[in-house]
Amino acid sequence: MRTLDDLLAEGVSGRRVLVRADLNVPLDGQHITDDGRIRAVLPTVTALRDAGAKVIVFSHLGRPKGAPDPKYTLAPVAVRFGELLGTPVAFAADTVGESAQATVAGLGDGAVALLENLRFNPGETSKDDAERLEFAKALAAFAGPDGAYVSDGFGAVHRKHASVYDLAKLLPHYAGKLIARELDVLARLTDSPERPYVVVLGGSKVSDKLAVIQALLPKVDRLLVGGGMCFTFLAAQGHGVGGSLLQSEMIGTCKDLLAQAGDKIVLPVDVVVADAFSADANTQVVPADKLEGDWKGLDIGPGTVAEFSQHLASAKTVFWNGPMGVFELAPFAAGTKAIAEAVAAVDGLSIVGGGDSAAAVRVLGLDENAFGHISTGGGASLEYLEGKVLPGIAVLADDTAQEA
């Protein structure tokens, strides 16, 4: 797989370089609440800019329905992108139309542009290969006769989308700094992880994490389960879960997993329950096998924090994906924060698996540099660990390119 370093060694001054980033940041109206994904692509874009390339960045944001939607515009991202780069970022108000063409044509050496949300064009996510290819060809045209494509949006590489897969087949293609780092770190989890190897999984549904649980169980020393998904496991042990989140159709599966795992799966011993899903609710800590009535489990309890932290303290490799509770509400944030701090303190490799976990690190004010790596791709990270082929990675490993 060719990397950004290979492209820079070829020389990029005056050349147009298309960069597929993942700038799918959370927004409150037009306000970016977490700019972590913008920061993640800065090393690649900065290196290209400083080498004199004409850098054309594109990304998706949210899930618009294949047409322009003001709620999902990348305009505020362009502003923040420019602030972080320290140089203005030209913004095109469409993907491949007149604005994009004029913006690209006006780029000088070392300048950076951002095109509008790719998903405003139905060709980006189309399941029709021909429609997707046509959109990819329109994007490839921006590269000109000596251009190149750099893939650096790890959060999208598990999607067979035009800008992720088809475009890489049309141009000389390279893995950006972020993707190279992600692959290096994740490979260390799957090849020969230093032991003890502990995985912490949270989030709401067992079904969302089932494949990764099945893939990781034979490889890990301990699998610590928190978040809403723990209640289906507790139900599988025969415990009542009150009004907590429960996937009743997954109870049988959880029984099987517990039987296969022996002592590898570690469940909460206590939980924080509330009489309503609200920051103002009445709360109490109860043993995990004593949930009653309509009270809902919304966080792991202090006893669980202590037990999980003990397992983490002796670990040499840790992968954490999914919050331990509803960390967005203050009364239910303590479990996630405590486990995050325990992961950060690991004397070894600590990886935060993107998505809500990465957001929690920033929302709770924790030092990002305390972790070995914070992934930008929750879904992509999990699929990699499941052993799935990621289309956006497989295509980068193919060193052939067609004519655009």
C-alpha cells in the first residue's frame, strides 16, 4: 500500500491532490461541538499544503437523502478547518457543479479547498455501480492530468462509496497519515497483542457489538461489558433488569456467549438506577442482581468501576469501545469517566475505539494525549477487528489505477 510519504517523495508542488477526509463532526445548529475529526486530518493536509500541492478536500456529514440540505452543510466545517490550519479554506457550495469547478480552478499552490457534503449527490452512496462510478469520475476530473488521490477518512473506509472506493480505482492512490496510523494500531490488536489483553465494550445494544464480541472472545483475556448492553447479559444470567434497556431476542445468544467465555466476560456487580431518563431523576446504586420495578439502569456503579479498574490496571493491551452509561447526563457520567481514566493509566497500549467513546473523552474533559490512540472510526474499527474486508482499505492495496 502506497502512503502519503511515497506521494510526497514523488513531489506534489503544483499538482492537485484530492483528499477524502472524514469531517462528519457533531453539530448543534451551525456550531461544531467536537472538532476531533477535523484535527485528525490536519497532519495529512498540512504536509500536502506545505509541499506546494493544490489540496481539494471532501467529506460527508450526516445522512442527507442525496440532495442538498442546509442542516448538513459543511460550511461551518470549512471555517473551523481554516482556523485549525492557520490558512483560509476555500469552500465550494456544491460537490461537482459550477461552484466546485470555479473553486478548484482558482486554487494556487499550497492552497486548500473543501467541497460541499458529498452525500448531497445521490451517486456517492448509490448501490448502483454505474451511478456511483459516474460521480467518482466527476470528482476525479478535479485532479487534472497529474493529480492524485489520498484516502484519509478512516471512519468511512468500511463503506463502498464513490469517494472511498470508486475514486481510488480511477487515480494514483495513497493512504494518508491517519489511515496508516489506524491500520498500524489496529493490527497490533489482532496480530500478537501484549498480554494481558483486556477489551471494554459499552453502548446500548448487544446486537451492535455481537460480531466483534464473537471475534474477540478467543483472543482476549478479559471482556468487560458495561453500558445498556450489559442488561441483556444480566437477563441471560436470570436476573431481573427493571425498566432497563433489554434486547429480549438476544438473551439466548448472550447465554451462549457466557457459556463459551468461561470467566472471560465480566459483568457489572452494581449499577446506578433512576426512576426516569432525566438529569433530574431520583437515583440510587443497587446490586446488579437486584433491579426492581420500573427503575432504569443508566450507569455502572462504584463497585463495578473498582472491579473493572482492577482488570485494567494489570493489562498491557486495552481496547475500549462504547460508554459505560448515559454520560451526556451528569448523574450518569461517573462510570464512563472513571473507566476512561483507568484506560488512560494503562502501562501499555491503550486504544479508544472511536464513536461515542472518543466523544466521551473530549466531552468529559480528559487528556487525549494520555491514550495510546483515539480512533476516528467506530464502525470501521469494529469491522476491522471482526476480520471483515474494508472496501476503502482493500482498494488502496491495489496499486493499479485506471484512466479517469
